[in-house]
Amino acid sequence: MDHDQAFELLPGYLDQELSLSETLEFERHLAGCKHCQQAYEQHRRVSAQLRQADLRVEAPPELVKRIKAALPGRRPPLWQRLGERLGRWSGGGSLNWAPVGAIAMSLVALTWSAGLYLSVPSSETRLTQELVDNHIRSLQFDHLSDVVSTDRHTVKPWFEGKLDYAPPVIDLAPQGYPLVGGRLDYLNGRPVAVMVYRYKLHPINLYVWPGKDAGGTPRLYGKQGYHLGHWSDAGMNYWAITDAGETELNGFITNLRSHS
Ligand SMILES: [Zn+2]
């Protein structure tokens, strides 16, 4: 990638709109180009300021209603339709949902690996891709931590005033997962707190933001060689991602939840 191409991609890079390969190529160029580094720094500072400024305006309910009415109707996701159909077959009522969930999950997995049917990726698929890209980027560009500290009493106050919520910061050093820092990142359309842990030499990024998108039982995913875990606890959504093994990730999540 030459300088002009890189310069053109800079805004997309800042907005995390590039594909992974474009991102990696761009970062290769950036590492060796002073001009692009300066431009990147300037842009980054401006967008960070914009992000912190409270520029969000709530749309009036009337406008929301009109936009919703103008959108084409969406079909419920496959698993939901399938669940409803199974529910009807079994006579509804006292349906045991566990096997339905299992069937639906494997169908989703099949559908995903086959790359068919889901022309628009589900929000979860998009989010896991975003997480993997974000995780890789945090390692590639040496942007793992904005605040580097193994002390949760340093990390926790660092988030104050930067977010409209206080993420729980827990150290798990005695359990083999030391906290090494934290950073602000932009994910799922909002600024989020990221706590950075390590298992041996493997970084673990833990993303936290308010909401209850998942149940209390963590769901584990594998994607591009990374392991991801997703759960909700006490009004917060959690996503953990690492290149450590699934057992290690499981251990991390179990320890984290028992110390929350
Ligand atoms: Zn350049």
C-alpha cells in the first residue's frame, strides 16, 4: 500500500470500517510512515474529543415511529420461527425449550458455516466479527491499554467521566488472570470499557457495557482461532475474547463471576 492509498483509507480506519486485510495493510504502512502517523494522531484526537462531547440527541418519538413505519417488515430470525413451529407441533404449552435451543444453535452454526440464507448477518455475528477485529487491532497497533496498571484502584477511577456507567473492575491475579490495564473502545455503536487481563502470555480483552443481551449462562464461541464468551450479569453485558484455550477462557469467566 502506498502513501496515497493509505491516506485515503485513514478515515475508514478511524471509523473501523475497513476489512481486516485492509486494516492490517494500513497498519503496516502506518508503522513506517511519519506523515500518516501524524495524520492518524490528529484525527484520533479529534474523534476522541467528539466521542466524549455529548452530541447525542434523542429522536422525538413521532420521528422514531415514522422511521419504523417506513422500514420494510423484517422476518423474525430462523431459530425463532423454528422454535415457534416446533412449539406448535408439540402443542405449545409445556414445551421443553432446551432441545429446541440446541437444534436452533446447530442450525445457526450450519447456516453460518455454509454462508447461505443469512444475507444480512445477525447482530450477534456482526458483533463477534467486530470483537475479533477489535481484539486483533488492540494487539497489532500496541493499543491494548490506555491505562496500564495491575491495581484495580487505579483502573476503576480512570474510567470515571469517560463513560456514563461504572464498569466493575476486578483483579484476578491470585486466580492466574492478572488485570494489566484498561482502555476505552468503540464497539456495537457505543463507547465501551475494556478491561485487559492476561493468562500467562495470552491477553484477554473483557468488554463491558450496560444491558442484558444475554442470559446468566455464558455462551462460548470460536471465531478465527479466538475464543469468545458472552453473558450478562447485574445489568451489564460482558464479552471476553482471547487466543488462550477454551478451558482457560472458561476458568477466567468462572473466576470473574464468582468474584463479582
Ligand atoms: Zn503514509
